[in-house]
Amino acid sequence: MSMMKLKSRLRETQDRLTLHLCTIPSAVVTQALATVGADGVIVDLEHGAVDYASAHAMIAATAGTDCAPLVRITINEPAHVKRALDIGAEGIVFPLINSAQDAHDAVASLRYPPGGTRGFGPFIAQSRWGAQMQTYRKTVEDHLVCCLLIETRSAVEAIEEICAVPGVDIIIPAQFDLSTALGISGQFDHPDFIAAVSRVERAALAAGLPLGGVAFSRAQAETLFARGYRIIVGFDVLCLRDQAAEMRSWATLPTSVAS
């Protein structure tokens, strides 16, 4: 399984990694991100404009690169997990993990019985990973990535137990949802938000789990890395919007000329 590298990189290296949350239903966008060296993309079925046909095309667009195609599902339920995996996802990003039991359920949904709850039907995924129906399980199962989003007060209060669940690969404090859940939406400098994120960071680092966080600039990325994070996350639509706004500024006449 030389093509599925993300899980081993998370566990066996200290590499710094980049992920991009893809809300635009476009294989072209995903392919561009993969081609320039993104370590992974997160096809967003939760908040993006992506349907399953688009998600399959976006996953397929990472073929031939080292970019891991992950999928953020809408809810932590086996039916959603198996469908994302069966169109070729290399891992799942789980929203609204509130307890150790939620984390156990997430891990179990990535594995087939008797060790898990995933139903068998990788008719599409087997082709994405160069396997056969008979060999798909052996080829793929141990390489699937489990990423948990920490975005509620309950999750913060249970974070030590969540991080202790075997099979979890990545912890991401979801700053927008978490600050909103704390009643301080977008106030990332608020003491309550800082305290909550600090607790998540301490628990993940103590458990040896890679941390991921959003970075909109090099300075933000360096701050995260200095705090022990290994993964920085960007957003396709925000990158496009910001670059378009920057380009618009290049064509704006100085006030003295315009007048």
C-alpha cells in the first residue's frame, strides 16, 4: 500500500503536513491542490456544496499523487462512514465528537467485523486503491485515517478520555464551532476559548496524537507549529476569495489618480 501514506506518516514521522478543506465540488480544484504537494484534502460533505458524485470525482482526482483524500461526513454514523470509504476515501473526518464513546464508535466504523461495524461493499474503492474485492480489506483497512473534530464544550470536558481511545490518528480543535459552542463565536482571543484549546492541546500532545489547526498566514502556521501542532489546515473557497480580493487590489487606482 505505497499509495496510502498518511497514517504511517502521522505515526512514524514528525513531518509537518498541510490539509485543505474542499467545499467546492470540483475535481479540478482538488487535483490542483494535490498536484502542488498538499498532503491531504478533506472533501467536505458537512458544510460544502459537495454531493457524492462530486466527492467521488474529487477523490479520484488525487490519484497519482501522495495527497490523501479524506472526507468530512455530516454525522458520526456508520452508514455515512461506509459510503465515504466505499467511494475511495483514505480516511474520515468526524464532526461533533463529544465523548470517548463517540470516539470508539468512530474508530469502529472504519473497520470490518469482528473488530468494527463497517459493512462490506467496496465496489468503487477497490479500483481507487488498486485492490480486488477479495483483497481490499487486507490491503486498505489498517491504513485508514481517523480524524476527530473537537468543537463542543462536552468534547473539551472529555478530551483526555477521547485522546486515550486506540485508533484515533488526528485531533483538530475546530475553532469556529468551538468558539460558537462556548458562546463567544469568533473571539479566538477570549480567555475561555484559549483555556479550552489549551486543554485540548495538552491532552493530545500527552497522548502522542498529532494536532491540526487552521492557518491563514505563515505567521499563524509558525505559531501553531511552535505550540506542537503538526498539521495546518486551509480552505479552498477562502483561499480563492482572498486571492481574488488581492488581485482586485492590484487594479485599484490610487486615490490621487482616481480623483
